[in-house]
Amino acid sequence: MKALKLTAIAVLLAGILIFLAYSRIDNGTEDTGLLENQSQDQGESGVTMDENAKFLEFEVLVKFKEDIGSEDINSFIGEHSLQVLNIIERIGVYHFKFAENISVESMVERLSKDSRVEYAEPNYIIKFEL
């Protein structure tokens, strides 16, 4: 029971971190999609949200395996035509945007099959009510 509570707290904290990272204001820098040109403070993707949506369209979150270096990550970004929106350093997750000609589910499946990826998932919408 205690482990379940700790897991729930960890998931909630990860969601809050993702929410906070996503809600930061874009710093206006040109984005080439490569790591050396990224700032971890980039945010807003400009995607219009459907109030009933469970995740943001054309966005995914990816965690790479521990032994993957920046050269491999840059190669991955180019191969999958991704644009880096944010890097959530504390948890090692990359927030990507991709072309509008593929569904989020298809992109998650495609990225998950890449040997460099630990996991890929949609950018879920978390709503907090106070």
C-alpha cells in the first residue's frame, strides 16, 4: 500500500514538472531542432487544444536510454523529423513536435521501436482543479 502511494506521488510530481516545463514562455530563439541550438526554457508549441483531448496533437515525450549521447540524439531528431520544444533535464525527457501528417499514436509507436529510446508517449494533458 505504501509503495502504491509513493508511486502515485511520483507520477503526480512528474506530471507537475512536465506541466511547469510546458507552460514556460517561448524565448523567441530560432529552432533548428538540433540539441546545440536548444534552450531548456523553450515552451509553448502553438497547438490549439480540443477541450476533450487527452493529449496534445503533434507532440510526444521521449526518454532515451542512458548510454545514448548527444550525437545519437541529434541523428534521431533528424531521422524522425522532430523539433525540440523543450528538454526536461531533471527527468531526462525530451519534448518534441512533429509534422502534422502522422497521428500521435503512430509516432509514439514508431519512436518506441527505435533502439535508442527507453520510452515514448503522447504529451498528455493534465488538468488541475482547485
